[in-house]
Amino acid sequence: QTAVLTVALGWFALRIKVNPETSTLIPESPKSLRLIQKYGRESLTTDFVVVTAESPDLFTVGKLAEYAALIDRIEKLPRMHPGVSPFNFITFRRDGARLAFDTMAAGEPSPSTPEAVEAFRARLLAEPQAKNLVVSADGTALCVLFPVDMSSDYRPALAAIEGEMAPRAQTLGLRLAGGPLYNRAILEHMYADLPLFLGLGLLIVLVSY
């Protein structure tokens, strides 16, 4: 009977899963529950991954083209969606006596001449909505916000993004941020402790027997 019980419980123990949702870590007080219901994320279908590029000489034809190519490759990855970038950020331009919509890159994937680069940089830094969203206030960093399908485990998606970033990480000063990285960190920490706790539990059971 002891052997059968041990095998049965071991079978269930090997199927333990970790829930990385941060709301489950919040104490279930009435105030906390009201805030979760009001601001919770259950109705959302996407989260955001942020890819930044930072360099003193970022505004060159070559580096902007490389950054735009990276954005295009990330958008084609599974579960990723087209992001808000410095190149497709919407702005206004004068069209005769009227105002018209245009992108910061003036319809190009990225500026293709030094003159276009300077005009692109000037438009970005002059646009209040773009500043500190897709471009830093000092103009040394650019940022893209990628929607990614909500998941309980973002590790495959983040690994794919980091794989695309790796060859360009040094030249563009790339960094990755966003809520999915927090999710991954929780999973990795909890799964790292799980074998230890299962081993201690097994040891305690055997000593008790």
C-alpha cells in the first residue's frame, strides 16, 4: 500500500504546474480584490514587449535601416503583432491649406539618405506624443512597442525575439523590456525551486516512513 501510494503521489507531483500570474501573489483582502476587479487584465488579449535601441550615433542611414529590418523580422514571429515604432508613428503635415496624416519616416521603411535621416530626427524630437514613447528626449534611444498574444508562458516568444536581436545587440545597443519578461523571471525562479522542494518533501516522507 505504501509503495502504491508513493507512486500515485509521485505521478501527481511530476505534473505540478506553476502559475506566474502576479495577481495570484496579492493578498486576498477585500480592497485588493476590488482593485483587481477594476484594473485586472482578464479582458485583455495582448501584452507588450518593448525593444529599444540606444547609441550616440543611432541616427544614421545604416543603423536605422538595420533597426527597421529587425522590427520587420520580430513582427513576423509567431504570436507577435505589428508594433508602434519611430518609423510608423503617425504625425501631421501641411498639404497646401490642409493638414494630412503621414508617418515619421514619410512613407519609407526607414530614411534612405542623410538628409532624410535629419528630417526624420527633427520630426521625431518635435512631436510631443512621440517623445519618451518611441524616442528619448535626448534623441539617443529609439523604442518599439510590440503587442504579443497573452500567455501563461512567454519563454518561447521571448527566446525567438532575443534570437533575432542577438546579431545586432552590440551595434544597436538593443535592450528588451515589458511585462512578459517579468512573467519569465517568475517562472524561472519558481521552477528553479520546485525540484528542491519536491526533493525535501520526498525526504521528509521517507524519514517519516
